[in-house]
Amino acid sequence: MALGHAIMTALLDDDLSGYELARDFETSLGFFWQASHQQIYLELRKLSDKHWLSKREVTQRGKPNKIVYGMTRAGREALAAWVFTSTRTQVAKDDLLVKLYNLDSANAAHLSGEITARREEMMRRLYLYEKIRRRHYSIPETLPTRRKGVYLALSLGIHQGEQFLAWCDEALVLLATVEN
Amino acid sequence: MALGHAIMTALLDDDLSGYELARDFETSLGFFWQASHQQIYLELRKLSDKHWLSKREVTQRGKPNKIVYGMTRAGREALAAWVFTSTRTQVAKDDLLVKLYNLDSANAAHLSGEITARREEMMRRLYLYEKIRRRHYSIPETLPTRRKGVYLALSLGIHQGEQFLAWCDEALVLLATVEN
DNA sequence: TCAAAATATGCATACTTTTGCATATTAGAA
DNA sequence: TTCTAATATGCAAAAGTATGCATATTTTGA
């Protein structure tokens, strides 16, 4: 039930509505755990049924009302306990790699295209990562404790992303030898 | 339905039983797409119901009989067509990163332990990767086409793995400043 | 001879994720 | 005024994945 834990993690410091959570997920925790708004709304209700989240409706002007969720004491305790559970390694399942196992002269150009698209997407993401790091995490040693953890997650994202760019370049060169 | 495609990919060159597939998955395609034997057996039946795989029972001496699956013409066509479909980027969902967002002085030691365990696991995996690369993929440019694709997948695994080791070291240093 | 290990396959259930659909409010532009 | 976009929430069905349980054959070693 890690989506629930990801949601609670996002609610550690701020109370948020489902809509806000879904949007924030796209530029923060969602780097490491993506979820659709349907999943998020459903999970929020489950969590509040368990009394791990409190809910309150907020009347807004200029916008539809929203339901804002916040962590309860029980939620914080459950989340803190979950951190101590042991995690089995999770393999990234990636279609692209399975497709590469099927490389032939007919699909080489298509796969090059897919890799090029991924490369561009990763560059955009890296740009975002770097922006966040420069703004909020320039000197990790001096950060408050929890922010150090966030910094480390971001750091992994950046390193893996840069690595991925390098791999794309290697792949595109090798694929070019197939296309001809 | 990418598990099906991963299974068919594994059957491109060899006919295999569910048991053999499950074992091979642990040291090859399973690096990029892991599945339990239960999933594999179920998927094999689905694929053969679709006539994308053929099945035959093989009588063995010294072992229980096995059911060996092989790609049909229709299966090869379906797989080849699938390679041309476009893949959306898949985010690696990883509990450990969500847990890092919850870093505090109480759980820092536990998280260090988890990272150390992951580091060791990755080292074992890298050892395997390297062994395979040295044996089968030393000069990528001269490989037959499909093997070039497999090489690239392996190459990504190796680079990302080495990157991960470096990140683990960085993380352990920073976490040590929290524990004290 | 008995137990353990490797080989071999499978069902049932639960959980998670994806996808398609559905609805409502308000602002601002055409 | 009507349409579009952003905000906001949700249901239902299907597909995919994970987990626990169950069973059978044969070799090998104790």
C-alpha cells in the first residue's frame, strides 16, 4: 500500500486537496511514485476511513469547493512505522528494454525515435530537478534532517537521469549502425 | 500486456517451459521485467489460447514432464507489431525513495541499513552483468543485430547500477551526519 | 528408507493500476 | 451567450500483479 504512504508523505507538512496532491505529484514525489487523480481520490478516502487522514471541506471563491486532507496523529504514527518495514528491491519494468531485445533492421529506426523522445523528456525533467536543487538544496550538509532525505532522492534522480542521457547517446550511435 | 511480450521475447530463439522461463527471467530479461512463476504460467496459457504460442508436452527421464512453449507465426507477427507501438515513459516506483522523504533522526540508521543492503544486492547484480558482458558482448559493433539490442539493455543496467553504487555512498555519508 | 532438494505446474484470492466515463463550478475569451 | 479551460471530485470495469496455498515426480544424500 505504498501509494497511501506516498500521499501521506506529501501531506507531512501541508494539508492538501486531492486535486492539489495530484498536481504536486507531477513535480515532486511523483518523480518517484506517479499516480492518476482517480487513484489519489480513492486512496484519500480509504486513508480517511482509517482515520489516518482528517478531511474538511473548504469553501472557495472563484473555484469549486475542495476537500482538504491533513495527517492525523494515527496517520503520522502509521507512516513512521512503515518507514521501518523492510523494502524489497523493485525492478523498474520498462517496455523499451524489452523492445530492444527485439531489435532488427525493420524496427531500428522506430526504436531510435523512441529513445530520442525519451532523451528529450529526460532533459526536460533534469532541467526541473536542477532548478529545484539550485533553489532549495544547494548545500545538503546544512539542511534540516527531513530535507536531507528529499535531497538524496533528488540527487538519485539527477544522477540516474544524466546517466540515462549518456546511455541514449550510446544507444543512438549503435542503432545507427543497424539502420544502414 | 507487456509480460506477455517479455515472455514471447524470451521465446524468440528457444522453446522453453514455464519453469525454464521463470529461471531464465532471473538472469536475463528479468533484470528488466520480473515476474513470479505463477504469473508466467498463467500468461503462457493465455498466450497459447490466443495461438501466439504453441505448446507440447515433453516426457523427461529423471524429472517430471514439462510443457514446452514456442512462438507461432502469429505470435512473431504480434510481437513485431508491438515493438512499433509507442511506449509511455515508466517511472520506477520505489518505496525507498518515499521513505527517504520521511527521514528523521529516529529512522536514519534503519534507512542506512536498507541502502547498504541495496548496495550489496546491486554489487552482486553488477558482477553478473559484467560476467555476461565479458562473455557475450565484448565488441558490440560486431554483434548480430538483435544481440546489439540486448547489449544496449545490459549496458543501461550496468551504467545505472554503477551510478546507483555511487549514490549509495553519497547517501550513506549524508545519513551518517543525521544519525549523530 | 526417509527426507530434502530440484523440477514442474497450477488455482484462488487479494491488491494495485489503468482506462473510460461522468459530473459540477467558475472565469474568461470569443 | 456560448464555448473553452481550469478547478474539483468521483464511479465502475478491466487489466495487471502479487501472494499464499497446493500438488506431483524424481534424484541424491543421510
